[in-house]
Amino acid sequence: MNMRIGKIYFYNKPTDMRKSFDSLGMLVEQEFKGELLSGACFVFVNRSRTYIKVLYWDEDGFVIWQKRLERGTFNVYWNGKKKLERREFVMLLEGITPKKLSRRYRAV
């Protein structure tokens, strides 16, 4: 598996976690036109924020990663935001809620 993740998109509406490849792909095509096969990751969260799925195109097929919390909820604080930075995505998975995001420096 050659994993080069580019953009990370957040589907900011509650998603039925019974959905699989085709259904999630249809949501992506409706919300992020033309990005489905671009190598981007698409993040979905259920209404109770206890389950997360990530859909990714791996050059020859789709991959789904999923995580279900036994306690607590995912801290989804991106109101209306549809594109995540890598660090925001990692913080989401780790359960970190930042008060303020600021860079020490920006690589060119």
C-alpha cells in the first residue's frame, strides 16, 4: 500500500456508520465534487460522535479506517469547516480539543 495522503476533508454532517464504500463515495461526490479518486481522505462522524470512518482511495481500490470509542466522544469542533490540516485530523483521533491553533513556523 503506497500511502500518500494529500488533503483531508471533513464531512460535517452526522453520518450513518452502516454506510460502506459505495454509500460513503456517493456522499463524497455530492459534497466534494471530483475529489473522490484524488488520494484525499474523507472523514465521517456519527451523530453521537462515538464512531469515525475515514474513506481513502489507494490507487487501485478504496480503504476504510474506522474507530469506535468505548467512552467519551470525538471532539468535533469544526463548525462548517470542510478541510482539515493534518494536525487537526490527528488531534481529532487523539481526542485533543485545542483552544487555539497557531504555527511556530511555516515551511515553504
